[in-house]
Amino acid sequence: MLNLLNHSRLLRYAGLFTWAMVGCWLLSIWLDPAVIEALPEGDVAAPHLAVGRWLAVYLSFGAVYWSITRSLGSRRTTWLDHILLFILTLCAISVSYFSSTGLGSILLMVVAGLLPWLLTLRMGLVWLIGSSASIIPVFAGPIGMPPMIAVVQSLVYMGFSSFVFVTAFVARQQSLAREEQRRLNSELRATRALLAESARVNERTRISRELHDLLGHHLTALSLNLEVAGHLSEGRVREHVRQAHTLARLLLTDVREAVSQLREGGAIDLEAALRPLAENVPSLRIHMDIESPLTLDDPERAHILLRSTQEIITNTIRHAGAANLWVKAYRDGDMIVMEARDDGRGASSPVSGNGLRGMRERLGLYGGDLKIETRPQAGFALRLALPATVLASASAESAASVQAADRPGPDARGDAA
């Protein structure tokens, strides 16, 4: 059962346990008769009002904490999480203010454990220092501490919160490292599947060539010699020679059929190579729609599609801030087409980094192309097309040359103007 508790779940349940223990402490304080006696005389509603105020902010803290820690670490942080974090901090300070105790500082330690998961390191430190400093007026006001003692008390609690913050930061780094390892393992499995397919194709091709070059050559020579022997022999000998000639031609036909089957069955299954990339990818749901069967004869082209898919997934995780990625691959005539889109933040003008430039260069070497479409808050979409064969590459390159030749140059546009 403990294996099901990852870093974020352990953090969530530990925070809830701390919150529950603070509630027990508050309840014991307000059940103390000395607290009731300290209230103004004749103020009957004071105990109920005091308990109601701190109980409201205390329960609000628990509800907000339960909501903000839902799927913590496996979903992208939004502006709503920042608002809930602010409410959580305000509730923690309010608990100290309404209860005239330092229990709110304990709840701020719980908040400190969330900061590395919801904010950057710099913003988390600023939040930690600001929330610890905000409780100084509570120590000096309702609690009645001298100003210097209030500052020292706040610094002591900030030291405890800093320890919780660093612990949560280390847990967050380990979680990210584990997620990166899972992603790399998925890429490794996909590469291994492609290598296995490539090795199988190369071995079948080698065997077919050996059969064609060795057996085919010798059987052809044997058939020709038997045909000559059939013309030179007589009687029963000629009959046996003809039978041997017939068997040699049948055997040559069988060898040719076996060679053809080996070559036809030597295609790489792209679905088997690409499917592992969608497994165990953290914080991203990948929806694969791959045409079946979708095969390629050239291992180099299959490798380009594999690397392009890896780059698409990596860019989506690092830059898009998306929760879903849809990848569709199919054959369109002599072209292998792959379309990918996500539900991330998008961009007003796409900037091609090293990954996109490398993808475009790989595709260009084999006559392929890459198209990008994106808008702010509308996701990022890619469409890449790769010729499936050498002949298709030549056709694509010739078509591109014709389009470039038909496109008017600067002088032609100037004359038209």
C-alpha cells in the first residue's frame, strides 16, 4: 500500500494530518475555562463568536488545502492555484489572529511545503519570507508580544518553514528527475523497437540477396546445362534429363517467389515503433491514432519519424503547458503524414528552436516538409510529410523545383506592378 504513495500524496496527507492536529490544539484552548473567564463580563455571545471565527478560517484552510493538492505534481499550475495559495496563506494568518495563538505559523509550514510545487524557486522564497513577516503584527497585536520578541518568534517559525520548503523542493526535484527518466525509458523502448525492426528488415534483405545471387545464379546455370544436355542425349537418358530440367526450373521459380516474399515482408511497422513513446509520459496524456498497417521499407525514414515524434513530445512537455497531445499518422499516396496538436498555451508567432530546425532539416534531406500552425491559447499544431520511398522523394523534389521555377522573382513582380 505504501508503494502507491508518491511524493505529492505523502505531502498531501502529511499536511492534512498537521492541519487536524492544529484543530485539536485549538479546540483544547477554547475548552479551557480560563479562556472563557478572560472574556469581557456580560458578553455572552463572545465565546460563540470567537470560536465561530477561528473555526470558519480553520475549516476554510482545510477545504482549500484539499482542493489545491488535488493531483499535485501531475497537472499544470494555473492562475487559480495561485489564488487558492493566497487564500490558504490568508487563512493560516487569520487562525493566529482570531485565536490569539501562534498556531497559524504551524499552518504556514504546511503552506511552505506547497510552494516548490506551485511556484518557481525565486517566487517561492519571496512568498515564504513575506508570509512569515506578515504574522509579526499578529504576534505583537492580539497575542501581545513585545515587538522584538514578535520578530524573533517569526524568524524561529520561518526557520522551521524553510526546512519544510527545502524538503519539498528536493522532493519536487526528485519527482521531476523520475518523470524525465520515465520519458527517456519510453524513448529507449521505442528506439529499441525500431532497431529490432531495422535488424529484422536488414536480415531478410540480406537473406533474399543471398538466395537471389547464389541459388538463383547456380540454378539458372544448371537449367541451361540441362537444356543443352537434353538436346544432346537420346532415349531414356533424354527423358531423365528433361525431368531434371523441369525440376530445376520449378526450383528456380520457388526461389524467386521466396525472395519476393522476403522483400515484401521486410517492411518496418511504424505503429510498433511509435506506440512506446506514448507510455509513461508524466503530466501529459498522449492520444495515438496510427493507421494500421503503416509500414516503411527504409529504416532511415522510419528513424526520422521516430525522432520527430520524440521531439514533438519533448517540446509539448517543456514549452506548451498542455494536458493532452494528439498524434495522428497515416499514408497519403506515396507520403507518410504525421499530424500533432496539443491544447497548450500556443504562441502568436512560432519561433523555431534547435529541435524544430533539426526536425525540418532531417525531413528536407529526404524530400519531406514541416508546417506549423499556432495561435495564443489555441495550442500548437504540426504537420510533417515524408516520402515513403526514394521515387516519392524524387517526385516531391521535382514538384518543389517546378513550383520554385513558376514562382515569379523580384523582377517579375516589379514588372507586374
